[in-house]
Amino acid sequence: MRPAASQQQSQDEIAHEQAYVDGVYARLDEASKVARSLVAEGHARASIGHEGALVERDAMVYQASKRLAALDAAHDGLVFGRLDRIDGEARYIGRIGVRDAEREVMLVDWRAPAAAVFYQATAQEPSGVVRRRVLRSRGELVVGVEDDLLDADNAPDDMVVVGEGALLASLSRARDATMHSVVATIQKEQDEAIRSPSRGATTIGGGPGTGKTVVALHRAAYLLYTDRRRFESGGVLVVGPSGIFMNYIDRVLPSLGETSVTLRSLGEVVDGVKAARHDVGAVAAVKGSDRMQRVLARAVRADAPDAPDEFRYFYRDDVLRLERRDLSGLRRQLLGGGQRRNRAYPKVKGQLIDALWRQVTGPRALEDGKEEFADELQTSDQMIEFVDAWWPVLDAIDVWRWLRDPERLARFADGLLSGDEQRLLLASWAEADDVAVEDVPLIDELRYLLGEVPAEYSDDEADVPKQLMSFERAEREDARTRSEQLRATQSIEDDGYAHVLVDEAQDLSPMQWRMLGRRGKYSSWTIVGDAAQSSWPLPDEAARARAAALDGKPEHTFRLSTNYRNSAEIYDFAADVARLAVPDPDLPDAVRRTGVRPRHEVVESGRLLDSVRDAVADIAAQVEGTVAVVTASARRDRLANDLAETLGAYGRRVSVLDGLDTKGLEFDGVVVVEPDQITEESEAGWRTLYVVLTRATQLLTSVGTSRDWLDRIEQ
């Protein structure tokens, strides 16, 4: 075994690496100057004054600006790795590729094939690598190095090995409010998932702390590198469970030089709608059920509220009449063969005219013929007003609002939803325009079922708009309403992406799978999840919806087996909860021990708040990073208010969340308040508690007024 490097040797190694890194940054600065000059030149071309110059300007400025953004994003920690090979070559690995003035490679992009060995080499299979070095930097300054000696037999006698290894060094670092890339410490099994084939669906499974999310994000960056034209032009959509989660991960891809990816929470997938509030579990289970698609299909085929049920027209010597039964038959004809309602709009007048012409018997009318009859009705104010009332152009919000009428909902849900389920829905929609996350896929389903008025028809008829979300109409009519925050989509048929990445996929309802399936119909997928952490109560139903969304695409499955997040003391306890939550959970191996076991405190109700404050103060004094106070959803807002003074003292370090909000996040310390209330809140309560417990990296404390949950674990 080689002796540990002395402090002087470590400093010498850092200085050596700094000299090389300085040279790479010098080349980066030159590339940035070139990009900035191209931006300036592009703008200057606009002064030429003809259309071709404007097009050329836009293209030049766009490409140069994109390159400049990538260079700026990759600036911090640009050089993070070095490989010393058995043939004596030293190869540096970084966030982007950099060449010197002679076009020789100074820095290999981490996604390039030449960099793969940095992640795949092990002591058992060194693949020609003697030493793997990770450079820790602060801005442009190298502050430390961590080495893994992979092939001691072929190491030169004077080779210095510094540190305990990059991975172990990184695991104990404090967390902050955002996720960071792990590009310097990706492990072999993670790298295999990142570099899996781009076609079909790649599923990344594994228990908490295995790095599923960050591996999936690195995979998105890898796909953009390997086939940029396809994935950048087609778009990459990243979908996560909440706005909190999306804010947590939003720095990862830019830090890897990728700024063209669309990040959306489940409440933001549909253009023009933004929701953050979750329904309670029982309501979410109804809205997410596959049965809802049939309820909505009935709704879009129904008469609009206050639609006329009769049309009478006097023509020459005839009184022409269409009654309720006639209009119902015409409706069925117009919607036959799966026709979408708004797309049938151009045919409405024609169908009405044909039906009315069949009633014409007067000799004067027959002598004039059908063409003159049709010309008169086409421009008749009476006909136009009737069509607008009987077959209005609808948007999804119009029909979504129809569901609030108990009689209409009962008609649409007959045989599909029970009376209790209908009452749950009506209660959830009591406040106008208060869209929950679980409503968003319903609105998307309605958009799809309604369709748009054909573009060629709406272009000719100025009074017939494409489908326009009524949230936007409300915004125009009353800027003071809540709807002013919602912008409308202009199309429902342009949502496809080249790649869809779904995190926390085990939580998706069938209706959410349908929503994402429309956006990923022709795309490749990355799907991240763990069944033991699922909050959806009907996994078989969700599995069928998932299969339909993927539509037979080939699947590549990877399981990550090592928990890098939790200390073993915390995870051993959480694993007991997982065994209560689901049969045969996927339990990874925790690689780090701290010697500190979770602490559980049972107190009288009158002391609960003080005990929570004490627990927060105790953890915050021991860790440098973030602390989460987690409780049941119904209790969260009240607890946040009660702890307002405490939270203010710690700033962004401490936050109050419910179990769903913690999905995908991690904290140095976690205080769980009233765990029994979390387990009792929904059918997935024990799975939610498992999620909560596994958010803690260093310290875990529970405070509650009962210990029923602990007794169940200890049985």
C-alpha cells in the first residue's frame, strides 16, 4: 500500500493541476471572445437593410449566443477529471470539449466516447487506467484533488496518490437549496444507464439515494451531445413531481452546458395552465383514474349549457323545424367516427341545411333549388346565432367548468363514478378556477377530445377562433381575476418532443400517463422511479396506462443498487418502514456510516411545538446545510405559520414541507412531525413516510404525540 501523500506533495499536485487548468481557461476565454464578436457581427449585418441580411443576422446571432451561453454555463468547475493511462498519457476530462490553437485536444467532453473510461474503469477492470483523479474547484481555482489508484502494479514509483477517493469525499458535503451535477463522481452502474441506447425507453430504477434523478439528467445532457440535431430541434421535456422539485434540479443541466431543455412540473405540462396545489388522496385517486377519460368523453359530446333544443325557420311557403330529437341525431352524425367536436364546426351549417332542405315542399322553394336555399341560410342572422348557441367553439376550461354542475356530472359519470366519488369531485371544484395538479391532465384530455377548428376554416372565417383557453378570455375581461396568471395555448396538436424524461414515475396516475403519452408519442423516454415510494394507490391501473403511453417501444432497464445519500444508520431504520409499506421493496446498500442513529421523541401535545423548535435548532447547529421539517399535508400550512419566527432565523436553510413536496429532494437533516398523521393521511401513507425518512443525509429526528408507528415497526 502506498503511503498517504504529505501536505507538501498534495500542494505540489494542486499547483501542477492549476497550471494546466489556467491554460484551458485561457482557451475558453478566447472562444468566448470569438462568440461575442460573432454576435456583434450578426447585429451589424442588419444595417445592410434587405431581408436576406436580417435572416443571416438572426441565424448568426442565435448560433453564436447559444455557444456563448454554453461556454458561460460550463465555466465553474470546467476541468474536473484526469486519467493517467498505462501508456503514460494524461487525459483531462471536463464539462465541455476544448482544443488548443493547433486543434489538439486539451479537454475531453465528459460525454465523449474517449471519456467513458473515466467512469467505467475499476480496480478490478482498470481498462488501461493507472490513476483516476478528480479536481475540486471553486470557480477557476483548484482547491483540492482526490485520487483513485486503479492499477498499482503499473504505477510509476514517483506517482503521488492524494486523498480518500472522490466519491467518499463528496458524500459528506453539506447540501444546499439546489441539486448539483455529479459529473465528476459518476459511478460505473450509473454511467451505463446514462449511455444506454437513445431509442425506445430507458427505465432507471433503484431505491432512495441511488442517484436516479441526477443520472437521468446527465443522460439528457448525454443524448443532446450524441445527437444534437435530433434532440435539440425536437426538444427534450423533463417532468418532475412539483415546482419545488423543478427549482431544486434546474441548475444541473445548465452546469453541464445544456440550456435548451424544457423543465415542467406535473402542474405545468399543459401550456396556459399552472397548478401547484394537490388534491387530497381520495380526490386525486378519482381524478387520476382511467374511468375519468370516459367521463370526459361523454362531457365533450353533450349539449352546451343553455343550448337551444329547437330551430324554426320560415322559408317561402314552408315552416321548417328541427326539434330536440332531430338535433340529437345531427349531433351523433357530426361526432361519428371519433370526430373531434371543434374540428366538426365547419360541417355544422351544412348538416343543418341538409336536414332542413329535406323538409322543403313548397313549389316556389323547390323551383329556386337547394343552392339558393343554402345561400340564404349561410348568411342568415338567425342561422348564425343558432349555430353559435347550439355548437359553440369550446375550449377545455369551458367543459371542465361544466363538471361543477351536479346534474351534468351525474349524467356524465353514470355507471362510472359512485355517488360518493361525485361528491368528492364537486367539493374539490367548489372554488372557481382553482386548478389542482390533478386537474391538469383532465384539462389536457378535454383539449385533445375537443380538437381545434381547422386552420384553413378559421383563417377564412374571422369570427371563428381556434380553441382558446377561457382562462385567457377571462384575463382579457377581468385582469383582477386569478385567471390573469394563466396564458392560453394556441394549439393542441404540436406537443411532441424528441425525448421525454419523467422523474418519480411511480406516482403518475393513468390520466397523467395519458397526458405525457401525447407529448412522447414519437419520442424516446427516460423513466425514473421506485415502486416502494409510490403515492398512487392502484399500481396495476397505472402500469397499463404506462404501457399505452410507451406504445410498444423497446425498453432498456437499469437498476442502481447503492445508496449514496443516507447514512446506513438512517437507511436501516427507513428500510423497516419500506418493508411495512410494500412487499419485497427494492432496498439498496448504504455505503456510509456516521455512528449517529435516528432520534425519536414522543411528547405531550402541549409541548409539541417547542419540541419541534428544539429539534430544528439541534440539527441546524450540527450540520452546515439544509434542514426540512416534514408533516402531513393537512397540517403543513398551520405548522409553517407556527414556526414562522424559527424559519426566519435560519433563512433558506430550513423549510416546512409535506411528504409529497419532499419527493426527489435531500437535506442534511430532517425533522418529521407527527409521523402517525403521515401514515394515516392516505392509502399510500406508509410509502410516503418511507420517502420522508430517506430525505435525510446526516441527521433524522421524529417528534410526535403518539408512537403507534414506532410500535408497528418494532413488532
